[in-house]
Amino acid sequence: MLRVIARGGAEAPCGDASALWYDLESPSEAEEAEVEHSLGIDVPTPAERAAFEDSARFYEEGESLHLTATLLGRRDEGRFVSGPVTFILTQGKLVTVRQIRPRAFEIGQGRSSARVASAQTGADVMLALIEGAAERLSDVLADGTREANTISGRVFNEADSIDLRTALRDLGRVGALSALVHDSLASLQRLLVYARATKGRYGLDSVRIAALTRDVSELERISETLQPRLSYLQDAMLGLINAQQTNVLKALSLATMAFVPPTLVASIFGMNFEAMDWFHEPWGPWVGFALMLLAPAALFGVAKWRRWF
């Protein structure tokens, strides 16, 4: 899909003189060719956008600047996913190429929409989108921190009985999302470093870039401190699950100690050997009952003495 945004945030036809932003979302070959012909640029292929080395993500080609970052978004309004988003600055205009749907790219919604509407150049649009993406990452990181604190309170509250497996699944979801946020922040940090080195040639505001660099760096630090907390919670929950399983095995062991000796005694009495005359005596059954009780009692006594439970 191709969107062309002019000054003021209104949509415009491709090639319009007032157009500032060409947004390509999962573009077709025809849409890519239309933008390339209109602006005289080369839109990178999906394989080129997915590369991790800096030389493939940040470079200048002719009179255009190509910057690619891994951002967080949604696919078909489902779960969060991350994917590469390429920013191309050329002739005072911005071209974005993406497969995902970051919140900052939704015109008319979100906090970055007003910045995009007031932008005068493609560089202003790019910085507005990056600011919106950083704010969205901050919100997701804050939500993940609150959810981790909630899970921690549920797990370590002795008064409540919770399903540890469900809590572990929730924690895993928070951890996976936190890892995606950290990857996005690290990618933005690399992009801003390169953008700051080339700001003079493409009209990028050095003050806004410096502020964004500080914000992204602080968010990355918060994300890094969250990871050990999540790992600690995961280890604690696995330990509690193991303790629960140990208690179950202990209960089964006690049940075995209680019922196996009487079963053995009853089996002996049921052998019906003629040579064992005392089985047929009037007091014989009582001896058998006594042995059935004394055998597990003796085993429980030994287990208690050895502190097995």
C-alpha cells in the first residue's frame, strides 16, 4: 500500500509538489517502481532491509540517505512483532518502507500525528516518526514493568494460591516483549548515531537528534535493568514449581510407605501353606493385623528419625 502525505498531514497524489512523506507498507512492485520513478531513488528489497550489518542499514546513495531501524508494531492488529523500517531522505522528502504497523505511522492517531502535521520537510517527518516510535516503546516498557511487578506480587504473596504455570506463561510473554523493545531501542540508537553524523546534508535538526539520543539511551538502560529482574522471577517461579512437585512426590512416597507393608503381610497370610500351622490358630488373624499396622509405623519412625519429611 502506498500513502503520500503532504504538508498539514493531508493525503496527496504521488508526485505532488507539496508531498513530504511517501509511506510504503508491504508495497507491490508497481508501487515501488512508481516511487522510484517519481523521486529517482532505489527502494531496498526485503532482503536488504533485513540485513544487520551497519553498511547495509545506514548508507548514502547519490543524494539520498538510507537509514533502517528495527521497530515494534503489530501485524493485522494482532500480537506485537518487530521488523525493519527503512527511512529514505531525498530532495527534502521522506520515503518509508515497512511490513509492520508501528503506532507512530497512523496519521490522525497517537501523539506523533500532530508533529507530522506540523512538519515542513521530510527530515521533520522522519524525526517525528522516530519520536513517536520512542514514545511507544517507552509505553510498552512501562506496561511490561508494571505487569512484571504484578506477577512478582502474586508469586511471592503467601496468602494467595496461584497457578504458577499460568504466571510463568505470563512472565514469558512479558520477557519476550521486553526483548523486542530492547532490540528496537538498540537499533534506534545506532540509527541516531549515523543520522547525527550526516545531519548537515539532509536538514536534520541536531537539537532534536541529541534529545532523542538521550531518551533512547535512557530507555535502553531501563530495558537492560528489567531483564535481570525477569530472569530472577523466572528462576524463582521454576523453583516454586519444583518445590510443589517435590511435595507431591513426598505425599506419594508416604502413601507407598503406608500401604505397601500391609499388602506384603496380607500376601503372606494369603499363601495358605499347610506347614505354617499358626496361620490357622484363632489368634492368627490378629497377629496379621498387628503386623500390618506395625510395619508402616516402623517405616514412618525410621523416616522421621532420618528427617526424610
